[in-house]
Amino acid sequence: MSGPSMFVRPRSIRRGAALTFVFATVVAGGAAAAGSFGAGTANSAGAGTRSAAAADRRSEVAEAAAAAMAEGKSGSEAAEEVVSRSGDRWSAVYSAGEYEGVQLALDGEYVGVGLWVRCRQGGRIEVDRVQPGSPAERAGIAPGDRLRTIDGLRMTGEPVTDVVSRLRGAAPGQAREGRPAGAGTPVRLGLERSGRAWDEKLRRAKLHAETVTTERTAADRATHIKVASFAKGTGDAVRRAVRKVPEGDGILLDLRGNSGGLVTEAVTAASAFLDGGLVATYDVRGEQRALHAKSGGDHRSPLVVLVDGGTMSAAELLTGALQDRGRAVVVGSRTFGKGSVQMPSELPDGSVAELTVGHYRTPAGRGVDGAGIAPDLEVRQGAEERARRVLSGLGGGA
């Protein structure tokens, strides 16, 4: 679990997923390609009913927040109660500080020290990766170092999400009451390496999140492209990575654990592997629209997509497009099943309600929400090794 991808502590699976999936950026920003569904791919009457229900819910949420504030109570808590009663697992209410974190992460940035951490046996928290040029790298912190304490608080046995929250400066459970600590604020880390313990005082900085990493294995002539999330610039980063793939190599597109992000970026990523054509269709407030890839992508290199239960939302949209279009073989386990569209509404107290207004479908008309995407080859253990064998069978690699 990496620091940049967890900018506030998710208080439930609903909130954790919604924090990293803002389809509204596509809709509100006008970035989606306008169009219409083909016959039979959507029920427009049903979409109209959902649209009316969504409009009613927006009004109810806003009215509840205003009424609570008039009585001197918390508007965001009243709004969250309305959202909770609706039964919509993806709608959520965020404080101004939380939503600021959402926007920062989708901009591909975060405030922290540049550490990725993981939990080892016995609850030991260990540094997994250090971001180049970060405060952590300048202090000489290295992968494998044990993170014992943060500001004097013992980290062993703590959930990784809580550790990341503290690295960012937001104590677990307190993120909604205020903004996480900003760039320049100090944090003291207790570390251990080869039996030597020491303390390191760092200052947080605004850092750019690395959402795309590439590794080539010369032995089997396979290029592994890992996409951690879809922040601004991710799609172009995928396209650049694909252009650098040596001729004759196969491509392993790894979307495991990718909890989504900006749909515009997922569509741009799809353009790296397709020569134009449909990527997805969606409805918003009863209006049917479509998303299309640009022409000129690499539609010939053998391609395998790796997915798991942590592959969500925008990552599922990309997976579904490549699978339906016959462009890739999908290997792994069934994806999470987050295929709904949220749009933000600012409440009177500055908090933001993200409410579901529609759903998207794959090019073949499959709904993703609640169902996920089944891989072509289901593999739960050793998925990457199996994916490489499949890639070799497709003619990519040795």
C-alpha cells in the first residue's frame, strides 16, 4: 500500500473507493465525448427514473444540511445521514479538508515524505519504496527499513492506512475535522536498520505521485506496465510507456489494486492500445453518452491485463474495453464491481456530497456495478507467472 494513493483514511469500503473515483470530473468538465447509445444497450426510461431520484436526493441532502446549520448543528453530518438512508453504497459526504485531498490526489500530487510502507509478519511496518527526490530519500531512508514510530507513537500492529494518514499529518479518525498537515510541517520518524535504531526529523513536501512504472524482463521479452491509479497525466504516461516497448515484446498491463481515478485518463490509456473506437457508454441524469479512444494506438503487440478484487471503477472501465474489443486477454480474479457515476455538490458549510447520478457500461453493453469483470483466465495464486506464460503463447516474449 503506497502513501500517495491513500490521502485520507477511508472509513468504509464505500468511502475508500469513492475517494479515488471521480467520474464527475469527466462530466462536469465536458471532457467526455458526446454521443448516444446504440439500440438495446441501455434503458432510457430507467435512466430517466434514476435521474429523477438523483435530483430528489440532491435536494434532500442540501435541505437537510441547511436545516441542521440553522439549528447550529453540523450540516455535513445531517447530509451524511440522508445519504446513508438512501442505501446508495457509493454516495458519500466529505469535509472540505477531505475533498481537498481528493482533488490533490487526482491532480497527481500529495503532501508527505515520499514513503511507501507495507505490513510484515507480526505487524512490523516496513518501508517498501522511497520516492526519488523526496524528503525521505534525502534523509537516507531505504527500502527494508523498519518504521517503528511516527511522532513518538508506536506503529507496529497499526493498519497501513493509519500509518499513511500519520505520515500525511492527519491522525486517523480526525481527517474530517480538518485539513491534513501541509507542506513544510515537521514529522519525526523512529527507524531501525540491521539492529540500529535512530530518529529522523523530516519536513513534509508536496510531491508528484508516480502512477505508472515500467519494467522490462529481457529474458522473456515482456514489458510490465504497472498503473497504480488514474490521476492527471496517467493516460499520457501509459502511452509513452507503450511507445517505448521494443518491437517483438509482449505487454503486461498490471491493474491489480488500481482503485480508479479520472475516467478521462483511463480513456487516454485505452487509446494507447486501440486504434480508435468505443471505450464505454454511460448515462447521466437520463442523457446517454459515449467515450471513444483516439486512433493510432498500438493494436498489434500481444497484451495481457492483470486484475484482482482491488481493480475498481476507471480501471474496470479500461479492462472491460480491452476485453470486449478483443484486444487483450484478462488474467487474475474478478474485479471489484464499481461502475457508477458520481457528481459533486457543495453544501452550505463547505463540505461536498458525491451523489450517484448514473452508471457506465462496457462496449458490449455489460454493466459493471455490483458485478465486476470476470477474467478470461481466473488465477488466484501466481497470477503474474501465469500471465507471462499466456503472453508468451500470444507471441509476445520468449
